[in-house]
Amino acid sequence: MDKNFKQMHSLLLIKKQTLLFLFGLLFPAFLLAQKFSNEFLSIGISARAQAMGNAVVASVNDVTAGYWNPAGLATFSADKGLQLGAMHSEQFGGVAKFDYLAATIPLTDRTKRMAFSIIRFGIDNIPNTLSLFEADGTINFDNIVDFSAADYAFLISYAQPLKLKSENKLYVGGNVKVIRRVIGSFADSWGFGLDLGAQYHLKKLKVGLMARDITSTFNAWHISFTDKEKDVLLATGNELPDINSVEITRPQFLVGVSYSFKFNKVTILPEFDFVATTDGKRNTLITGDPVSIDPAFGIEVNYNSFVFLRAGVNQFQDETDFQNNKTLTARPSIGIGLQISSLRMDYAFTDVGDSQSRFSHVVSLLLDLKPKKK
């Protein structure tokens, strides 16, 4: 009886674990009906942006522009050299890790710039119980091994200013990005996409436009299970996913407007952004099919380019409780930044946007390395 109980418990454990990781694995198979493709790229990078509710498309002017709006890279002054950026945060109570590393350098014509960015969002140390049973039906817990489910994005950015007859300034830029997604040894995909961005500066007013996945991004998935793993999946009530499938990421359009107010040593920079998705009706403040719009607002108070205080709000959603009552919710965020010589340290405290109010700590760094004067 004790042996049978242990086998039944192990079988339930297998079913639970396989369902957990196959939930993400089966997602690509729904093709045209599917939403939220490559959604890890919508979380947002840098503690500054997270603290401002991700409302930075118009005002971003550092290496993180390679992600938010590549046109912002061209706003660097001609005397700036290499800039490095890094970020780390943990989502969902530390289960998921979100990391970012980037660098930007000027070209021979110092008004033009390139940037290189790497983003990783992953869940590590997931137990694989598919090989828990031996061939004779006995249980061997030593067969349990760990695997990771991780999403990677590699961005190559280019930006330059455009000449205008007026004193106003126009900057343009674009990204070529490669998406790599891996679920242990069970599935992997490659994807390719293009982004285009622009910023228009009219004295203290800035307008930004970012078109993500402008041509749609296609992730080609390949799924590979051994015959033994397939038998276990079928025995535990799981369906086998397609061997090959294509995941499509529809274009997104981000529009932002910011205006800076200066009072002696204090600068106040508010920004309003709107994110328009084109993959069907979403739970946003302005819903539609196929276009839904999600507004965002952020504000930054800068004292003498030394201390930065930030706050923001975004991801407005209607949540329905068990009594069918609807409540409007949003994701709030706050943060602080310090500029010490050529190093800027930023921190944000923000909700990842779920109904459980799981707040995350986000830390990012920016380092300027100026070229030596001849």
C-alpha cells in the first residue's frame, strides 16, 4: 500500500510539474489567435523608466534608448564617449530574474551613434520530473534534474540627427533585434524583428514615437521530446505540442510627450505616453479590436543633476471579483537616482502588474567613459 501511494504521489507530481512548464511551451502553437507574444520585452528596462511608469519614450537620452527609443541615442553631446548600462530585477517573489546589459559608442561622425543591448528574462532551477520512473516502473529521485526557461533579446541600434531649417531638432533611429527563447532541452526558437523611433525637440517640449516590431516579429519554434518523454506526457494527460510552429509578434506603437520646467537648480520633467497594441482586444483603459491603448504617466524631479526623485503609474486594467464587481487598477511605481561623477545609480520600487501586488526592486547603473583629450 505504501509503495502504491508513493507511485500515485509521484505521478501527480509529474503531472503538476509538466503542466507548469508546458503552459509556456504550448503558447506558441496558437498562432493567429495568440496574444502577448515576446511579452518579456514589454516589461521595460532601467530603474529610471520603471520608476516613471515606463513613460520615457520622449525624454530618454542615455544608453537605454536602444530599447525605449533608439532615436534618443543621437541626443548625446558630441564630447560623450562610451556609455555602459546594466540592470537587475527579480519578478514574482524572486522566481524570475530580469537582467539587462548595454553599451553605446559614437561613430566617426560623433553625431551618429550605435548601441548594443542584451536582455534576459528567465526562470532557473525548474525540476524536470519526466525521467522520475525507471524502465521497470521503479521511482528514482536521482533522475530529477533542473532546467531553465529563458528569453533573450539582442539589439543592435543606430541613431542620427536630421537637419532642419528651424532651431528645432529631429532625431531618428532604429533597431535590428534577434530573439532567442529556450525551454530546457524541450523547445527553442529564433526570432527576428525591426524597430523604428523618432524624437522631435522643440525647446523644452519633446515628442517621441517608437514603432516596435514594425514588420511583425516571427519566432520559429522547434520542439524536441524523446520517445520516453512523450510516453510520460501522454500517460499524465498532457497533449503533445506541434513539432514546429511560428509565433507572431504584432507591431506596437508608443507615443510620448514631455516638457521640462526649470526653477533655479530644480528641473521637473513630466511625461505622458500611450502604448497602442495591434494584436486584438486587451484589458486596457481604452480597448478595441485590433487596437488597444494603454496610457502611462511619469514624473522626474531633478536637483542640480545630482538627486533624481521619480514616480509613475501605468497598466490601467478592469479587474472583476467573485461578485462580478469591476475595479479599475493600475501599476504604481516610485524611485530615486544619484549622479556621482560619471556614475548614475537608479532604484525603483514597482508592482509587476498582477492582482497579487507583488512589488519588485529594480536596480540599474549607468557609467560614462569619456575619451581622453588629445
